Amino acid sequence: MKASRKWISFSLKVAVSLAAFAYVGYKLTQSHGVLDGSITPYELFLNIPADTGLLLIPAALLLALNLGVEARKWQLLMREFYPEIALSTAIKAVLSGMTTGIFTPNRLGEYAGRVLYLEEGHRLEATLLTFLDRISQMFITLVSGIVALLIMLGEYGEVIEDFFGSKASAQLISLVLGGMLFFIVGFVFNPRFLLLILRRLEIRKPWAEKVAATLEHVKTGLLRKILLLSMFRYLVFSTQYVLLLYGFGFGGNVLLAYGMVAMIFLLKSLVPFVGLSELGVRESAAISIMGLFSIAPWIALKSTLALYVINIIAPSLVGVVFLYGWKLGFRKNKPT
């Protein structure tokens, strides 16, 4: 039974990814200059505009700030159970987690990769707090996406309505997302909200008790810090995306760029996929949203792929070194 479910899940993901790749290919071939052959594959994928290409450099350099903020968030959370954890250790853990997460559904493997750098004793609590960190980041993504969607409805009403089918559909989606946000707010701002649910449901299993004990350690002040850092990190990787858009030839205003990026991140956060199978799905979402504003699909494709390479592939490759180093260290210290 489990094997058949896994096969169905795998087949569905492959089908969606293939459909996404087909959509991306269709959009590219329908673009001016691609169908008639006047644009070569080099110009389509590798050519960087001379006047704006330098913007790709700060976009890449912002990776260090992106990872630093993520590591700092995790360090603050881990101090609840590991008060001596250093920022350097948190950075190694984050990079190792990216490596282990790239092949797992919705990057769940990140949890395992990170806790490898922690001493045994509170690893389960650390995993729960890592989940809290992830929920906080998703909260910021949802808030930003909903605000952007509502603003875009006001500024580009007809365009957004065409995408959703009607204004009522767009508003309904905003309402549904707002409902999701309500529950996330209840958990992020007050994790004891989940504790209350567990007790009301009278769940007495050991894992439920562990969750309850962990949540009781979370202070409101700490949550505020995590949310502020999550907001700052969101601004960093959104700015990376915007810089890449301009670097590859986007010429619209900055508010439109940030609005489109927020909507793309919102859409992506609602569609969980295995790390590598995001390829195609993410790009098709970017092409669809940017296409509403008559932005060439190759600009959407190249900027989105570049963001993936900078923020996911590159740190995952670096994480292999730290993951391998941890394994060697573990074997050295293993009792004989």
C-alpha cells in the first residue's frame, strides 16, 4: 500500500513537472524572435545585457547576507536548548541542511541536516523549533504576497482579474489565504495556541508531550526577533530577484518588480514539491505572472533560474563539504 502511494505521488510530481516544462517551452517558442529563429540559444539563455549585467554581481553577493540571517535565526532558536551554539556552527548546519533538503519533499530533509551539528539530548526539540522558524518565514511570505495581491488588484485590476478569471475569484483567493494566515498568526505569535489544541483534543502521546514541553520554552520576545529577521531575510531574497530581473533586461518600475516577486513567492509557497522537481514549476509560475505585464518569458526564465542557482544550488554544493566533514568527525569520535 505504501509503495503504491509513493509511486502515485512520484508519478504525479513527474507529470506536473513535465507539464510545467512543456508550458515553459511553449511560451518561449511563442515569443517574438524565438519562433522565427532570429534569437539563438546563446542569446536566449546565456547572453547578459551589457548595460545591466553588472546587477547580477550584487544579487549573487547578497547570498552571504541571506544565509547569515537564516543562520542567526536558527542560532537564536537553538539557544533555548543549546546556549553555547556559535554562529559559525549555525552557518554550517544551515548549509548542510540545504544539501540534505534538496532531494526531499518540500525540503523536509533540511531538519535532519541541521540537527546533525547538535549534541544528542534535545535534537527533537531542535527539530520542532526549526519547524517554528519555517512557519515564521512562511508567515512573512503569505503576508507579503497577500498585500502585494491586493495592491496589484488596485493598480492593475483588469490584468490580475484576467489571471484569476474574475475579480470575485481574486478576492475569494485573498480571503482563503487570509484564513490560512489567521491560523498561522495564532501559532507564530502564540505557539501555545497549538498546545491548547493538543490539550483540547486530549492527545496524550509522548510526541505530543514533547511538543508541548518545547513550546513552553518559546518566549514572546524571541518570536518577535525571529519574525523581524524573517522579514529582513524576505527583503534580501526579494531584492536578489529584483536585481536579477533588471540584470536580464526588465525595464519596468521597482514597485511592479517587487509586486510580481511577492506574488510568485506566494504561489510557490502554496505548492510543495521535491527540491529538484521545482524546476519548471517555479519558472512556469514566474512566466505566467510576469507575462500578465508583457514581460518577455526569457527574462522571467533566466532571472528565476539564476535565483535558484544562487540561493539553492550553490549553497547546497558548499553544504556537501560540511556534511562530509561532519561524517568524518562523527566516525573519528565514535566509540570503539
